[in-house]
Amino acid sequence: MAKTLTEIRSLARSHTRTALNVLVGVMRSKDATAAARVSAANAILDRGWGKAPQAIETGDGDPLEVIHRIERVIVHPENPHSESL
């Protein structure tokens, strides 16, 4: 019987404390590989603080500049397709 997305999320969230304890255990384990320890540490940080922002680059290697602009346009009521300033 298929579970709904809400049921699956609820079930997964019910294991949050255990999952974090496992990640902390791997991060602290002297027997774990360095890669496993770093991966666990990153997972813990991502969940606690969110992922670090990523820059979006253009094709030439420069970061993409996002410009937000709000523009007010006044339209003449007799000719709604023309702009009047």
C-alpha cells in the first residue's frame, strides 16, 4: 500500500534525532574515514544552518548579477497601449 508524501515525511521526521545521533557518531568516530567524517559534519551543518549560498556564474566565469527593478508605468486612459510620462 503506497504511502502519501505527507506520511513519508512524517515518518522520516520521526527519526530525526536518531539520524542526527548517527551523523554525530560518524563525525566523531576515529575508525571512520576522513571522507565519511567530513560528509557527516557537512550534513549536520547543512541541517542546522542551511546550505551555503552558491554563486551563479555566467559563461565567461563572472558571477551573475541580479538586478531587481520595480517600474511604474502610467497609461493614458484613452489609449491603453501607449505609455505617457
